[in-house]
Amino acid sequence: MIALKTIFAQIEYSMSEKDFIPAPYTTLKEEGSVTYSSPSNIALVKYWGKRENQIPANPSISFTLAACVTKTCVHYKKKAQHSDEFSFDLLFEGEAKEEFKPKINTFLKRIVAYLPFLKDYHFIINTSNSFPHSSGIASSASGMSALALCFMEMEKTFLPNITTNDFNRKVSFLSRLGSGSACRSIEGPLVQWGETSSIKGSSNLYGIKYPYEVHEIFNNFHDTILLVDKGEKQVSSTVGHELMHGHPFATQRFDQAHTNLEKLGKVLADGNLIDFISIVESEALTLHAMMMTSNPYFILMKPNTLSIINEIWKFREESNTHVCFTLDAGANVHVLYPENEKDVVFPFIKEKLVPFCQNGQYICDRIGLGAKKL
């Protein structure tokens, strides 16, 4: 039995892109629609730097969120005849968004080998966010995963025998080709992506639900997102990833991510919040340190970002709570804290931190369980 389990694990670990090419479809529906809600996620160990075909330069792990979601509805209608061009209209929050179409077209080109029906249909894609677009809350993660889910739901009608595990794995694989971090948005509450010897079944091709025991303290963990700057980032994440090529500290950073992921595994099991804070905050600051030391260099944090961080450090020392922060590729601050400390931490957030937010805006979020069909 042990030998068989080892063989199956090795087969799963060595999956290739070819495994996601479907069997020939026997029938195609003429018309239909499908709607999914997919969440954003917040990385605890950060992914920064990638190789060709959206392969991560280092492994990462994230909390799946619950409130920050993208809702996407895809209406599809079969073309009168097959053509080699993709055909779609795109609406963002009810309005046509021509400037988003090139990114969607690139995504379709990347995934058509794995969803060959895409050129047989005209699509009307209607999408909306529950949070500001392009402000460092991983809108590409929720957006691309929601769209991939809709397309996979279509394929499920053509190949109804697909299992839930295979469905989720392929959705994660497809999502990655639109936005790397999107592959971590399908399931929850913790999803790991990127090959690492410390996590069985890990893959560069898709994210996996964290397979090991997690201490109860991390159940219902809160994430209050402080909107320091709702404007579009001056440097996109795509550009930032590319700047890791030739970065003077790239090798050390990738080694650090592997080490921190291994350390975090023990922390997640035993519930040591002191070590959790040390890893998570260090990862956040390292992410921005990579931006500030790339060539060209850039800064996405704002003065109020730093003010919030200093207030958190001061309050944590005074209150003996376990509130901490993390950052994505933007100015906004994710304030993380356990459920059993919310009655102390949240009043502090409202009184001391919200004044640093743009127009006093913030989002109350917590760990979620992944995407939902609507």
C-alpha cells in the first residue's frame, strides 16, 4: 500500500501541460450562460519573479479571502461557422471596456490548446469587482480565475464525467496562464503554489489546497484591508516580475521563500503566532525591497503605508495582541489578526489606522473557502 501511494504521488507530481488537453468533444451546446464568483487571495509567502509560461521562480502560499471577489457571467453562443479568431465582448461593471480586451485575448491564446472550443463561440463577458481594480488587492487573481471557472464549466457540459479534483486542478492551471496568483483563488482556506520539497504534491503548473494540519487559531482569521491608495499602480505586477531577471538579490530571495515556506509549515501546525508574524511581515517587506532594488527601481508604498505599519508595531507591543500586516504589490495594507482578538484589534484599526486610508475607506474581510458557482 505504501509503495502504491508513493507511485501515485510521483505521477501527480510529474503532471505536464499535455495532461490538460481534453479528449475530443462529442457534442457542443448551441447557447448558454454561466456565472461564477471567485475571490482574491493574500500571499503569506510571496511569489515575485517568473519564468516562461507563467512558471513561478519560487513557491508561495496564500490565505483565500471571502469578501474581495470578482463576479463574472459568460454568455456563449455558437458561431455560424468556425473561425481562427476569438470573438467576445467585454463589460466591466456594466460598461464596455475595450482597454481590457487585449489582456483577455492574450489569455485566450494561452489556453485555447486546453479548451479548443473557444474559437467556436462568441462570448459576452460581464464582470465586476467588490473592490477597487488595479490597487494592489490582486484583482487579476480573482478576475482571471472567475473567467477560467466559467470556461471550465462550459467544458464540463461537453465532458460531464470530469471529477471535482480534476476540474479544480485544471481551473487552477488555466487561471495561472492569465495571472500567476489566480491559480491560488479556486479553493481555500490555504492554497500553495510552486514546486517545493516541503509540500507533497506541489506543482509549478497549478495551486493545491494546503494538505497538512492547520492549528485552529488560523480558523476565521481576519484581514482588514486598508485602502491607502485606490488609484492604479504606476508599475504593474507583470513589469515587476520581469525585473527579477538579473536582479542582484534574486537568488537569495528565491532561497528565502523556500526557507520561509518550510518554517511556515511548522507554524501553521502548532499555531505559534509570534513566528507567524515574523515570517509574514518579513515576506511583505522583502517583496517591496525587491522592487526598491531592481533596475529600474520603484516604490509602490505610500507615506501612509509606513505610518500604518509603525502604528501596528506600536500597538502590538502595548496590547500584547497578535495583529500584523502584509502587503501585496501596492500601497494598501492587509491587517491580519485572529478571531479571538477582534474585539481589541478592530477598535484600534478604526481609531488609529482608518484615518490613513484614502477617504477613510477599508474592507473587512476574512479567510474564505474559494470560488462559487452562482
